[in-house]
Amino acid sequence: MTAIANYVLRRLGALVVVAVIASMLVFLIIHLIPGNPVVLMLGQNAASQADINRLTDELGLNLPLATQYWRWIVDLVHGQLGFSYGSNLPVGTLLQQSYPPTLQLTAAAMAVTVIFGVPLGVLAALKANTVWDTATMVLAVVGLSMPSFWLGLLLITLFSVSLHFLPVFGGTGIVGIILPGITLGVGGGGVVARFVRNNILDAIHLQHVQTAKSKGLSGPSVVFRHVLRNGLLSVVTILGLQVGYLLSGTVIVETVFSRPGLGRLLINSILDKDYPTVQVVILVLTLAYTVTNLIVDMVYPLLDPRIVYA
Amino acid sequence: MALETSPAATQAAEWVEPPRRSLIRRLVRYRSLMFGGGIFALLVLAAAFAPLLTRYGPDTIDALATLSGPSAAHWFGTDQFGRDLFARVLYGSRLTIAASFVAVLIAVVLGSLVGIVAGMAGGYVDLVLMRVVDLILIFPGILPALAITAILGPSLTNVVIAIGLSSIPVYARVVQATTLQVKTLNYVESARASGASPLRIVMRHVLPSVASQIIVAASTGLGVSVLYVAALGFLGLGVQPPTPELGTMLSDGRDYVLLAWWISFFPGAVITLYVVAVNLMGDGLRDLFDPHALQRLGG
């Protein structure tokens, strides 16, 4: 028990370190951009030197960098996320509006990744070195090679225009999420399919599986009791990593489908040079990714008794 | 099995070599190298010799044929201004492919440099350098490239720099790990003992060992890099119109997707083909250099 507590504590400690480093790097963004952020805020033409000086003081931009970081991080922790340069709305409000659709999209895409990736990988492994294997793996490579913005447009053309199936852009509810979910999830599905195939092939060669076979156990029983159990467990870890790709992929997929969300917010604020929003959104996406992987690492030993917390 | 850091990482490290697969399987893998390499060469040549392959320029406007579908006159159709899409895809893939090459080159050079210095120096230098490189990996997927582009401002050059910098960890890690291994080999140690300078050891022993791994990583890296170049172009952060670039063309095509599917279809198909080709090539090269990894890493 103490080993588990120890492990959890250490991982939480590592999470805090990563979070602090990520926040520092994100904080630096606004100081690395060429030009004066105050001028960006006020607009190139409108700003008089007096205005610039006043706002620089107000924002504390002439304080030492460490002091500025400290102020920023204290504000963040208290939920004061600053104000968007563009709309002057609190960044917190923008965030609140944007995260639910992104959460839905990521969940839908994760479902697609699993539904597409796992069965294909299992099929390829069980039929290894046959036409099935080759066909499945070609499909997987094409899946992970396709740019999501192209797949999205293809799906829009195919389903919404030709087949009059689903609402094209900005649909809501369960229907509106199907095409974006597929678009975002297929690439990960290809990655997962390849991973599952190789894992299962490894599992087939494990000793106890060979033993079970030589004992005369039938195919399906060996496959389900021994091979799949061993081969699929570690998929959980790669799914954790996939969350990162899915979260960052929302930037593209939300743009393709004109969906509101964190990705769309991020790209719009980059184009508008709205750096306070850029900083917060990048930080939020990164923390979401880090926390997910922490959870995966915590849960994984529960699923796989061979792994011991230490 | 006691674990130091992440359960998954340790499990991967303790992976046990499975029996070698059949010869047929290896031949199949070389087939994927040939196939991938062939398509790759074809696409690069087509981009290089664009002017010889089409009589249209990328910006030539045929005002009588706007938004016309694929035909004998315009193989890939025309866009909203009546520009020939076959020509635009050819010229566009020049920029996209060249950009992805340069980005990978930046990453390979800087990553190898970091990896070799870290591996050769060892100790604190190693620790600090690799931790600094790891900073990039805190941010998932395309985010580091996106953040760097946000800082530098939108342009193709900046996109290339951003993708190059954000891909450094892949190469730094591969090179550092191999350098550490090679350094402890008996004959390398005796070379050092007999007075060979670190530079000589790097040139004679480390680089040749590391080269094959870099080639494998770089060919897969080309796929990621071209996807990122096109993605940032699609998002409006790369090449600014009217210069043709595959990602930017897709973003134009998005506005006309209901009227003219071909505007976005062909640039996207070329990107997909290119990425499939470099991925197959990477798989094939990996098997060529390391037949033992066949089963584990192949696909």
C-alpha cells in the first residue's frame, strides 16, 4: 500500500513540475514576440506614447520578468485569466464557452480511434501474413497518413452534399459530431491498429500461450483468455498519448467544420495576435494532456497485475 | 518487475525479442520500401520538373473556365479564378515538399548535434541537454510548432523553422542513445585509450552507427513534417496567397467544397500519397537496417 502511495505522490510531484515548466514556457511567449505587446493591444495607429506608457505600467510590463511571471501565475491560480486583446472579454469566459465542444469532439474521436484501431489490429494479428493482414495494414497506413483537413472535406463532400445525410457545418448534438469525430479519430486509429497488431503478435509468442496451445486448448479460448488479454492491455498507454494528438488536432478539425472550441479559439487568437488567449489555451491543452497521461499511468498497473508500483 | 518511472516505458524496455519471422515477410517489407520509395521519387521529380509537365503556369487565369471540373483541358479542373489546378498542385507540391525537407534537415542537424554532445560528454551536460530537449515534448502534437509560429509570425520560413525546432527531440534522443551505446563498445574504448580525439571517435565510430537510425527517423519525419507544413498552411499561418502551397490550396478549396470538390480533393490526395510513400519507405528502411525490429515495429 505504501508503495502505491509513494508512486502516486511521486507522479503528482512530477505533474506539478511539468505544470510549472509548461506555464513558464507559455508565459515567455508574450515576451518572445518581436515588438511591444502594448502596441499590439492598442493598435498600431491609435496609440500615443502616453497611452503606451500608462498601459505598460498598468500591466506591469516593466517589472522584472520573475515578478511578472509570479503575478501572472497567481492570477491564473485565482481564475483571473486576463483579458483578450481582440474582444476585451475575460479569457476565462472564452474558455468556458470553448471547452465543452472540444471535450465532446475529443471523446468522439477517441471512440473512433478505438473502434477503428482495435478490431483492425486484432484482425491483422490473428490473420498475420495473409491478405487480410496486408489489406488492414495498408488501411492503417493510409489512415495515419491522411491529413485530417483533407479527410474532413472529403467526408463533407461525400455525406452532406452527395448523400444529403448529415448537416454540413456547425451541426449540433450527436449528429453534428459524427463527421468531425471520424475526421479527428481515424489517424489515431491507424496508429492504434499497428500497435495492437504488433502487441498481439508478441503475445502469441508468450510462453504460457504456447503452453495453452500445446495443452490442446482450442483457438478461440486461447485467443480470448490469453492472447487478447496480454495484447490489448498496453493499448491503454498509447491511448493516453493519442489524447495529446487529438487535443492538438482539434485546432485543425474545428477549423474544417467551423466548430466552436478550444482549437478554433487558439487559431483565431494566433491570427488576431491575441496573446493572452494564446497563452491560456496552449496551457490548458497541455495540462489536459499531461493529466490524462498521469491518469493512464496510475490506472495501468491496476489493469495489469504484472506491473508493480515502485 | 519494479518500476522506476512510467509502467509503460519500463514494459517497453523489457520487451523480449520474438523469434524471427519468415523470409517471405522480409521480402514483403522490401516491397514496401520499393513501393514507397518509387512513389516518393515520382512525386519529388514531378514537383522538380513542374514546368515541363504542364503548359499552364500556377497563376495563369482562364477567365472562361472558372470552377470547371476535371477535363481534358484541365486534368484536375480549375479553381474560382480559373487557374489550372494540375499546374497549381505541381507548383504547390514544390513548396510543400521543399519546406518539409528543410524542416527535417534543421531537426536532424540540430538534434544530432545535441545528441552527440550529450552522449559524448555524459554526466551533467547529458542530463541538462536532454532535459532541455524534453521541454518541447511537454506540449502535445502540433502545439509546439503552432506556438513557435505564433511567436515568429505567419510565413512559410517561420513555419519551416517552427516545425524544424519542434522535431528536434526525436533525433536528439535517437542519436544520444546510440552515442552512449557506441561509446562503451570495446573497440571504441580502446580507440579512445590509444589517444583518439573525441572528434575522431564521433566521425569514425558514432556517426556511421547513428546514420541508419537517422535515415529511418527522418523518412518517417518527412511525413509528419509535410502534414504539419500543410496543416499550418491550411490554418493560414504559412504561405500567403496567391502563392500555391498544398495546405493553403486546401483552405481555399474549403470555401468551395459544396460547389467544386476537386479544388480540395487533388492537393489533399497528393499530400496523402506523399505521406503514405514516406511512411512505407520508413517502415522498409527500418527493416532493412534492423531486421530484428521487423515484427515489433513494422505495420
